[in-house]
Amino acid sequence: MAEAKKRFSEIVARTAYAGDRYVIERRKKPLAAIVSIDDLGRLEGGNGPGGRQPRGLLAAARLFAGWKGFDAVMADVVRRRSPPRRHGTPAA
């Protein structure tokens, strides 16, 4: 555990960016683990970004992802929410 304390910043960076996992031991007995947020989410059963469950509109959109009319409805929503183009202005 003393080694983990000395190298804590490095351990956190390696966990976050390289996906390394660490087991913290005291007297050769495992006490805890340091894992990435993605690994934690998978352990907790989430499946959204960072392993978390999607919420709000994203969660609602997932419910309709298999529906054949979903793409057409979403395209219509985007079209209706887009600001009107001025005459002669090319579309983005």
C-alpha cells in the first residue's frame, strides 16, 4: 500500500489512459482494486458511455433503435429544429 501512495498519480493516469488495473494489498492480502471508469461500469452492469446506463433522451432513443421508422422520424426532428436557410446559402 505504501508503494501505491507514492505513485498514486501515475497509477491513476495509467488506469485511465492505458486501461491498467491494480490490486492494492496490505500484508499480501488484497484489499481493493483500482480500475478504469469503463471497467467499473461493466462491473456494475451499465452499458452506456463510461459503462453508465444512458438517461433522459438517450435512454428513450435506445428504446426505438430497432424500429424501422426511427431514422425517418429522427431526420424529420433534425430538419424541423435546424434554422431556416437563407436563399442562396449552401446547406451544411
